[in-house]
Amino acid sequence: VQRQFFARRHAARRMAFDQRRIHRGGAAALQPGEGESARPDSLGLIYPAYLEEKPRFPLKKDHPPTFLLQASNDPYFPSYTAYEKALLKRKLPLEAHLFPEGGHGFGSRPCGKATDGWLELYTNWLKRI
């Protein structure tokens, strides 16, 4: 995962994008250069899964701001609550949104449910952080 973050920074530098605004995402694996950070600037966990037993991201003091979003009828809902609880317990930066319905993998296509507005919530959060 760290290699992916470095790769994003490397690509941003080549394309003249702001390297300080790298969000968690995938990319080709590269080795970080000396003094380069592999830490993402933010995390967007949209309907997370498999986090209830042990968070997959280290929860350290410098944990990046996290956007957490899920529907309460998602079968992986325990991941949301476990991760939210862990972040709140450590007083780490968090914006959390819970929708009453939507299931798992509701995507960004409008479907007439409360989840229709999640992408705008997320985009606005990215602009604020």
C-alpha cells in the first residue's frame, strides 16, 4: 500500500499536480525515494469491509483525515462501527456518514435513496481538508 501512495506522488509530480493532496488509491508499485512520504493525505472508506477484527490501516497520531461512509443495512456494517469507534477513541480526524439503506456497493448512480448524495458529501469533504 505504501508503494501505491508513493507512486501517486511520483505521478503527481510528473504531471504538475499538487503532491500534497494525494488520496488513498491504487497505482503501479515504485520504491519511495529518500525523504518521500508514502502516507496518504486522506482516506475515503466507502462501505468498508473486514475491518471489525483489526483495522487494516495503522492508527497512529499522524493518521490522515478519514471520510467514513456506509449504509446501516450493509452486511459489513460492523466494519464501519469498529473503525469509527477506533478513530473516535484515539481522537483522530473523522467525518462519518451513515445511511439507513443502500446495502453494500451502492455506487454513485442515483437510485432514489438517501445514498444518492454521498459523492457530493465526499467531494465537499475533500475540498475542506
